[in-house]
Amino acid sequence: MVRTASSLFLAAALAAVSLPALAQDADRWRPHITVTGEGEHAMRPDTAILSFGVMREAETAQAAMQANNEAMAAVTRALKEAGIEDRDLQTAGIQINPRYEYPRDNQGGQTAELVGYQVTNTLTVRVRDISKAGTVLDEAVSLGVNQGGGISFVNEDPSEALSQARREAVEDAMEKARTLAEAAGVKLGAVAKIAERTGSMQPPQPFMAKAAADMRESVPIEPGENAYRVEVEMTFGIDGGN
């Protein structure tokens, strides 16, 4: 009797587990059309993000760190005076590296000789008024920024562009599905599934701080436009022949 009850319980459990799998298999083999639609919309960026570093060298790590701290303090102070808020300044990394030279000895060999330390402090700056980005960069370089960095342009709120790109992507997918259904001689059914992928097409642009330091005027900044792309994968049912 115990075995019979256990067997019935096991059979019921297996049936309950297999029902979703059977339903998925049924959906998989039900006639359908799957297409990918693309939409893209551009908008002018409203924020610049700068990344640059201050590097200082000295015979000791402590002296290099002190020199670096003084230079970075001057840079951040000038940025704040230019209107950059505390929330828009972020330390991205600090590195302390020994510096070696490799002189040759009398036998022609080389030995490592510690000659000093390098300290690099990297700063990320968010400039919410793009028209000031060139002036901010020029001021930072003139005060001691000497390591290459990057600049990128973003939108604080890209929702409008993304919404338009989504509409275009869905329209593109539906047009493709209608074309396929017409060519196959079937009637396009209701939408069964929609999946979305989004992305921005404005990569960070590098710049060299040393080269910028040689410029007498503020660095020219051209933000252009950010293109936001959306892809949607849509699955439609097929109702049958026409």
C-alpha cells in the first residue's frame, strides 16, 4: 500500500514538472514568424565627461605623493572655481610605481637601479555645460594635468531618443513580418513575443594632455550628436493561408 501511494505521488509530481515543458514545446512548434527590427534616433548631448591624470616623480614615494597631491589640489580647486560641483568630481584611481634604470656594468650586464617613484592620480570630471568643456580642459592642463585621458559626450536623459528609436524598431519589425507573411502566402497573427536591445553609438574620444598643454587657446570641443539604437526581436503567430 505504501509503495502504491508513493508511486502515485511520484507520477503526479513528474506530470506537474513536465507540463510546462510540454507547453514550451507546443509553443516552439506552433507556426510563427520571428523578425528583428532596428530603430535609431540621434540627439545633441548635454554633458561632457572628461578623464585625465596628474603624474609627478620624486626620489622617494612620499615626496612624489606630496607633489602629486599639491598639483591635484590646485586642479580640483580651479575646477570648482570654474563652476564644477563636488558631485561631478570623482577620483578614478591612484597609482604608485617605482622607476628603475638599467645601466650596464663593466662586464656588459645590466642591473636594476631604483631611481625614484611615480605617482599618478586620475580624475573624472562631469561638465554639465558642454560650452565650458574646452575651457575646463585647458585650465586643468595649464595647472598640471600631464597624462592623456579621454572625453565622451552623454545625455542626462536620453528617454525621448530611445522612445523614438523603439517606435522605429517596432515599425521596422512589423513591416518585415508583413512582407514575409505576404511572400509565404499566410496571414500574420498577433504578436507573441517582443525582446529589446539598446545601445549608444558615441564612443569616448582620446586626447593627449601634453599636446593640449602646448595650445594657447582653449581646446576646441565639437560634441556632435549621440545616436541611440534599439533592436527588437518580435515573434508573430501565423493564422493560416490566405
